[in-house]
Amino acid sequence: MEILFSTDEIQELKDCKELFEDMKVDDIEVICFEIIDDLIHGNDIYQREDIVYASEQFELAVELLKDIEWFDSSKLEILLPKVKQLLIAIHFD
């Protein structure tokens, strides 16, 4: 099953990828946006463990961004189910 993302959705994810670039939380690099971007563009180079990790990390990132006053996380909140669907489809492929 192919999950399609609009240009605006892809841009939102790219913006977050840049925002989180080289960022670490508890000494763990935030890589979920990079993995999601690769998967959207057909670069399925990840193992299942990476996909599961990206899914969990993306959920946590959205929750974190919801708490930041200056950041409008509404687009990411709308994207959350679609991204999870993509990651689940890849994971069980």
C-alpha cells in the first residue's frame, strides 16, 4: 500500500528534520524525521528495528513540540496518523 504525502506535508516534515538536525535527547540523536523523509522518497534502507524506533521517536517529538508555545504543532498532529500508517506499512511489508 502506497501512502501519499502532499507537497505541504513533505515540506513540514523537512522543516522539522532541519529543526532537529544534530539534536540529541538524553544523548540519543533524533533521527525519526530523517528516516521518515527517506521512506517517503522510496529509500527503504532501514531495518525493522529502525522503523519501530522512528515511530516511537516521532510520537515523542510531536508530544514535545505540542508543549512549546512558539511552535505550531497542529500540522504534525494531523500528520501523526499518516506517518504511523507509513511506518507500519513499511514495518510489515
